[in-house]
Amino acid sequence: MTLNVVILAAGQGSRMKSSLPKVIHPIAGLPMAQRVINTAQLLKHATTHVVIGHGAEKVKEVLVGEDLHWYMQEDQLGTGHAVQQALPGLEGKSGITLILYGDVPLIREETLSNLMSASKLNDMVLLTLDMSDPSGYGRIVRGADNSVQAIVEHKDATDEQRKIKEINTGIMAVKTELLASWLPQLSNDNVQKEYYLTDLVEMAVKEGKKVSASQPDYAWEVEGVNSRVQLASLERIYQQVKAEELLLNGATLMDPARIDLRGDVTCGKDVVIDVNVILEGNVTIEDNVHIEANCIIKDSIIRQGSYIKANSMIDESEVGNHCDIGPFARLRPGTKLAARAKIGNFVETKKAVIGEGSKVNHLSYIGDAELGSGVNIGAGTITCNYDGVNKFKTEIEDNVFIGSNTCLVAPVKVGEDGTTGAGSIITKDIAKGELAVARSRQKNISTWNRPVKND
Ligand code: UD1
Ligand code: CA
């Protein structure tokens, strides 16, 4: 069955008090409308149509997806008018049209699939919710036989209708053919002078079409964002859901309220994560990894049994089995650590491949470098990889010992079992087993008199 998904994203969102269009404000690191697009694209045979208006250029620039169709709604004359803009892209197509909202970001695929299943037996299916305080929402008016008869907007409702607790979430699925025939018939003869999408329900009923309603499992799925207060509240709900997924999957979170997931995280068993850890992008954490407080890990893999100490940042890196990182380590993109490597405090790595069991324990910069296994890098070592214009590589073979405070001026290579004396500025290659000392000799002056203080 053909499925057209229309996402309404034209509204201004003035209550956000922002120069950024509302629908691209992020929730858990992703523009909220992007979440809706991503969920829509999980549905089978779906074509995605996005109606934009306010900040259209910016919205179009930010949102991505497979085969997105864009429609411009110059003036926001109502939800019915918004869907009308997409009509040229829907007409002639059989199947179902699903209406979603760019500012209702947490709708789940399961809920939409349920709606689609119900659509097979109905001409129109509404997603509705019972609310203890339904104020402001469109109400679902049902007949004596409990069948859906109409949606009445709060502002147009009678006192009696306002007592109805079942509200319209806005999300609905309609047979595309019927939608195309009804949309041009909408009028704006109502309190808000808007073309209401919700008026389609009455039209359907009048034509004897089958209208039904289904409900989401969670109320947060259909919560919209109009202000930063609502955005913050949905962000917390999302984080709580994600934290619970991790817990149920076998991870220990020292405080499930103090972890933030902004991407896709795969987490093994018996992983321990302390407070204030942020996981961004694509992060894989294998079994028995321990992450201490205040770490930020982005687009990285942490293999089995590794231990990340507090305040470390790991970005686009791969940490092998049983490595020790931090505290205060910074692994920048292109860092690849083999098993049992150690990166200690105040060490920065970038494009660095570090072999098995090698150690960079203190205060070093290792960039554009390849280290073999069993290497020991002394405190304060710097790979001088940049001459102000170009970058050069440092190669360090197995079992090399680099003395403290060595500068390795790249391009340079230290052969297997090589050693550098502390404080050396290494500008030439060192062959296998050699010791290189490149510093001025110490001179002791026995005739030296210490200065005396003048009166
Ligand atoms: C709408 C529903 C109401 C429902 C409520 C749920 C109608 C007439 N009413 O009311 O029954 O209970 O949502 O939140 O549909 N939009 C456009 N272009 C427009 C108008 C709206 O893109 O011309 C977008 C908005 O950006 C927003 C969404 O559609 O994302 C809903 O619009 P909004 O004005 O918030 O509708 P409500 O009056 O809240
Ligand atoms: Ca609204």
C-alpha cells in the first residue's frame, strides 16, 4: 500500500523566542522535525512530504532524509490549508496519507504502525488521547453508538463539548483519494478564521465513511513543543526513556537522571556509567566497560573491559579491549588504541594509532603518529607535527622508550627498541636499538657566587 507522510512544519513558534525556526530546535541532539522524518521513514513504502513556511530556507537546509518533497505554505491559514499545499504531490496516488507534525517529535514508529493497521479497515483513523485537562485541544465528539462524529476545536466548542476529555492529537491517517476530494471543500467559517484539517471528520461522517480512533501507548508521544519549557520537559522524558532502555539492557547507571544520550548508543552488559556522562552520535560500548563521571563520548567505540576515568573526552576514536583512559584525557578524531593501551591525564591524541600495551601516561600531545606495541612515552612528550602549513607523521616502532619532555619533530621515525634522552629535540630518524640524546650538555660551574642583596 502506498503511504504518503505529510509533516506540517510551517508554524512560526513565536513562543520559543528564537531566531531559529521552532522545528529545528534540537531534542536529544537532533532537530525535532528530523526526529519526525526519521520515524516516518521507518514506515514501509513511505514517501515523505514536508510543508514549510517560517524560516523555510533554514529548515530545508538543516533537515535531511531520503526523497523529501518540500511544499511552501506562505501564510499559515490553518492545518487544513497546510495539508492542501502538499496536495499536488499526493494527487493521483492511491493508498493512505498520514499527517504528522514537525513539533511533535517523540511519536513512535509502533504507534504509527498501529494507526496504519487500523487504516486498512477504515477510511480515516485519528490518534486521540484522554486528558484530565483537555483545555485548548480539539475535542472528539462521539455519537450514541460511540462512533466518532466530529472534532470540535476548543475555541468553537460549546460548554458541554468542552467537558469531553478525549482530545485530537492532530495525527491522523486518511485515504489519499478522499483527502484530495475533501481538502478543497474546507472553509474558514470558524472562530479562528482558519482552514481546519479537523473539519474533514464531519465530511467523512456525512459521506458515510468509516472513521475510527486509536491511542498511543504514552502521552509524551503526542506532546507538542510550543515553548522552551515544553522542549526541556520532552528532553527529560526522552532521556528517562533512553536511560531505562540502557538499564533494562544490563548497564548500571549510577543515576539514571544524570546521563544524556544524544544519538544511537549500543551498550553491552555489565557496563557501569557514573554521573554526568554525555554519549553523542554513534557510540558503541562493549561489555564490562566502566565510565567515570563527566565523560563526553562521541561517535566512538569502547571495547570490552576498558576503563574511562573521570573528565575524559573521546571523539571519533576507537578504544581497544582493556584500555585505561584518563582522568582528563582527550582523544580526538582518528585515535585508535590497541588492547591494553594507556592514555593518562592531560594527554591529547589526534590521528594516532597506538599499539598494544603502549603507554602515554602524562601531559603529552600525540598527533599524526603511529606507535607500535610496548612503547612508553615519557611525560611531556610532544609530536611536533605541524610546520604552520603542512602536517607530518611520527613513526615509533615496538618497545621504544621516549624520555620525558622529548620533542619529536616530524617527519621522524624511531626504530624498534630505540630510546630518547629526556629533554631531547629529535629531528633525525633513530635506528633500531639506538639512544638519541639531543640536548646541550650540563655544565657545572664551581666558581659561581650567588648574588647578594643590595641595601
Ligand atoms: C491542532 C488541532 C487540534 C488539536 C491540536 C493538537 C486543527 C484545526 N486543530 O490545533 O484539534 O487538538 O492541534 O495540538 O487542526 N501548522 C502549519 N500551518 C498552518 C497551521 C498549523 O504548518 O497554517 C502546523 C503548526 O506549525 C503546528 C501544527 O500545524 O505544528 C498544529 O498547528 P496549531 O496551530 O498548533 O494547531 P492547534 O490550534 O493547536
Ligand atoms: Ca498546537
